[in-house]
Amino acid sequence: MNFPAFFEQVPRITLRDPLAELLGSVDGGLMTYGYADAVRLAGHSCPTVASAYWLGVRAIRALYGEAMPQRGDIAVDLREPYEAGTTGVVASVLGLLSGAAGDGGFAGLGGQFVRRGLLQYNAAIETELRFTRTDTGQSVLAQGRAHSVPSDPQTMRLMQMCLVGMASEEQHAEFGRLWQARVRRILLDHAFDDAVFEIRAA
């Protein structure tokens, strides 16, 4: 696929999925996810998808340290209700990375590998997200502030022109370029900027 080149610069994460290992889906159950996978899932690349992906990666790494993260053994709580704004998009990306699922998720095999109920909304938490290891109960809180990374001043004008059908081919292309330039800054220039991505122990 002809994704923007910076997608490959965004760090990936590898997790062990015991269910995938049991079912022979992948040797050793090791699954690696990159930003392009989140984009494929969402169908687009934007600050929300970028923030959800990177918060998920950093939070999972914070939970497991040097140990191999265990996909399917991570509960994810979201402060907002499912129908609010972009909450559903964020949840989808985090479900991809963590294996956590809502009421329609995998019910398990012989009482093991249950994913259903690991993704919850309307949580009484002070940040946007909380990630919890189901084996130890250890939690981290996560908050994204992608809005603090400004877009180019021309972006919104070009977006409006595209939406009402007044943009030329060149203006369409320029809008897309500016849009992805902001996503790139969020994911690469501000990847470890605490003002943009806050990760801390619960």
C-alpha cells in the first residue's frame, strides 16, 4: 500500500497472544502491530487514531516493562461513553493492540482466553484511559492531548473547500499532505512529550 513513508518510522509493538498460539495462528503466539495496522482498522489516519495507537503502545510497555506483553490479559477502561465523539474509534484501536473486547468479544475456551468484558466505557477515572493487567492488577493511566499539536493554518480552509467540492486536484493533495504532516509530528516529534502523551501509574 502507498502509505505515507513516516508510518514505517513509528515504533511497533510485539505481544504474545496465548489464544493465537494455542490455535496455531502464529508461531509462539507472537503478534507485531504497527501504526499502519491501526490505520487499516480505522480506514484512515488522523490525530485520534494516532493518539490511540501511541497511547496503547506506551501504556502496554509501561505495564510490562522488559517482559513480553500478553495480548488478551489487558483490561482497558475508557472514561467516555461509547457513543461520545471518537470514543468508538479509540476503543477499536486499543482493542486491536490489547485484545480487550466489549460485550461482543470472544467468550473463551474452557473458561480461558476470555476477551469479552475487558473493554469498558463510562469508567470513573481521572484520565481518558486506564490499562490494567488482569494477572497482577497493576494499572496505568493514559491521557492524550493531540489537540496541543497545531495544524498548518491552511488546513481547515482546504478541508472546507474539499468538503463542499470547491477544491482543485492540487488542493485536495495539499490538504492530505498537511493533514498527515500533523499526524507525523504527533507520532514522531512528540512521541515522548509528556504534554501530549501522559502515561503514569494508577
